[in-house]
Amino acid sequence: MKFIYSPHYYADIGIHVFPIQKYHLVATALRQQHHIPAEAFVEPVAATTEQLLAVHTQRYLDELYQCQWTPRTAYSELPLTREIVDMFVLACGGTILAAKLALQEGAAMHIGGGFHHAFAEKAEGFCYLNDLAVAVRVMQQAPTSINSKKSAGQIQKAMVIDCDLHQGNGTAKIFEQDPTVFTFSIHQQELYPVKEKSDWDIHLPNAVSDAAYLQHLQAHIPKILDEFHPELILYQAGADPYEHDQLGDLRLTISGLAERDRLIFGWAQERNIPIAATLGGGYAYDTNDTVKIHTNTGIAAWEKWRNI
Ligand SMILES: [Zn+2]
């Protein structure tokens, strides 16, 4: 399996709760502490405008490219510079590549992405472009390959499993009327954002800990996979359900979050459903904890797919 990462996953966002250095730190930890070989890392190319238009509107993209504050871009809680916009376009390319490689190899992990608050026509939170939705749409539109065994071919049905602290509201809204994409989100109820309707939402009360959280996953995800039969899973592995996160009030431990990852990867692998994982939020008081949680997601995937 491959890890998708770019050294260009960095932009000046000023003093901010979003630890933008985490991309570099996770990639470095996987390489240096966990000895994942350089050959396992691939660099994405930026998504094309045509690919972004599979989800986003032309007017919104024009405003982003021109860095204009408008009623659509103004929902962002990040600055709006060309460097930042370019990073989001590249991250969309990264999740597209992760999805393609997952279809070829069973799994892939994007050390980036997971920007689930972006809507088709507007930004929200720390998200300008919804890489998860773009990757699903691009995979659905990919030409059917004659040589389908080793090529990323067309898929019809996909599932987004969103385990971020916050609801995947942008993703839910984008696919709201689309029976080919099942959106699942488990998140803290009493928290940003204004909720949209996913195909399956689990609204958690405050202070939920490991055992209860994992029980929710066990009670629902295998059943949904068996009934919906997705041909691809996009897994948003947010690090912010963590007990020491600055933005939330869930109480998962680092080992509980690692167990979450192992369960989800295991359910995909048992059913031979390709899975592309992305990062997501993560605002621990100690950024090292956020990096550890994301790194553990990578290790969980590597342990299952390294020899395939
Ligand atoms: Zn979040």
C-alpha cells in the first residue's frame, strides 16, 4: 500500500489552532520512527478544475482562485491566499490519488485531506474544497478500464465513513440526494457545525469514551457495509475525538482511536472493499498527540496491507 504526501502541504495561516505542520510531522514519523520505506510514499498532483467542478460550482472556484472574500468564501475560518488555495487543490489531488490507489491495491492513506465542511458552493470552518466528495465523484466518472484488475476503474457506489469529532456536514449535503453515496458520520452532538442530514448520523453526547464509541461503530458499520455494498470507502480519520482535544468534549484515548482505525480497516479488508483513508481534524493541546493519532492510522493500514 501507499502513503500519499506532499511537502507542499504547508501554507502560512498565521497563528492558528490548526496545526498545519502536522502533515510533515506525520510523514516524518512514519518514515523515521516506523521505518516505512521511501518507495511507499507517492506525491500527488493538483486536482484539475474539471475534477473540482464534479462537486464545486464555477462561481465559487473563480472566487477562490481570485482570493475574493464573498458570501461564499467568507464562511472560512482560514485566511484566503493563493498559497492556501493551491494547498487545498493539491489536497484534492491527494485524495483522488488515494482513492485510485485503493482501487488498485486495496488500501491507501492520504497524509492530508478530510476537509468535510466544504460545500459545493461555499467554504466552512477550515475547509475550502471537499476532497472526499471530489475523489468519490472522480472515481465514479473514471472511464471503465478494459484491464480492470490493475487499473482504477469506474465505481458506482461509495461510502464515506466520517469519524471526525465534527459532523461531515459538507459531505452530507453534497450527497444528500444521491443514492449512490452513503454518508456516515459519528460526532459530538453539542458542537459546531450546524448539522446536515447524513444517511446515517450518530450524534454522541459529551464525554463518550472508548468502549461506548467503539460499540456504536460495531453496531452500525458492518451492517451498513453488508447492506449497501460500497465499491469504495473514503475514511475520514479525524484525530479530534481525542480526550485532550481543544475543540471538543469526547473522551477517546490514543489507544481507543487506534482501535477505531483497526476495526474500520478490518471490516473493509474482510469484505474486500477498497478503502482510502484521509486525515481530518486534530487540535490536541499537545500537537505531538495529534501527530501520534494520525500516525497510528497509517500504521494500522500498513500492518494490514503492507504485504499485498
Ligand atoms: Zn473536526
